[in-house]
Amino acid sequence: MPALLYTVRATCPSLHIRGRFLSWLTPNHVAEVMKGGATAVRIVLPDRESDTAPAIVETQYVFPSRKAFDTYVRDHAPALRADGLKHFPPESGVTYTRQVAEIATELGE
């Protein structure tokens, strides 16, 4: 059964908000997702196109199988997403997109 890559992309309106988001994200939130079944996590900060561009945080979680991911989504994600919205409600300007992808090949570092 192939592993899954679950990517949550948070778009923050400023570097200041991104800093607050990162402080909230790690270590507690990330640890909770791992307790929910993720086996690895990577936090990526894409380059900004300009000083006025949004500041993005991409959090990439690896789940060992679709079943493990589905269990996470059913049993853990609702509370974790609600906590994120409590700290960063829509009026904060933070928006989220999510993507699930099957890992076809992964090579060592």
C-alpha cells in the first residue's frame, strides 16, 4: 500500500503573521498530527516573489497508508482544524489549501 503525502498550505498576509503561525504550528500542532498517524513531517517556507507577497507555510505530512490517513481525517483532523481556526480565524487573513497525493517514489537524502 503506497504512502500518502498530505500537504497543508497556509497563506499568511505578512511575515509577522507567518511567525505567529510557525510558533503555533510547532512543536504542539505537528506533534498532534503525528500522534494521529503521520510518520514524518516537513515544514517548507517557499520564497516570496516580492516584499509585499503573502508569506506561505507548507506543512507536508507522510502517512503510511490511505487507511492511516482516513483514520486521521475522521478521528483527529476536526479538532486540530478547529484549533487552527481558533488561533487564526478568517479575519486574521490566513487561508488554507490542502492536497493529498500518493508517493510514487522516494529516494534518500
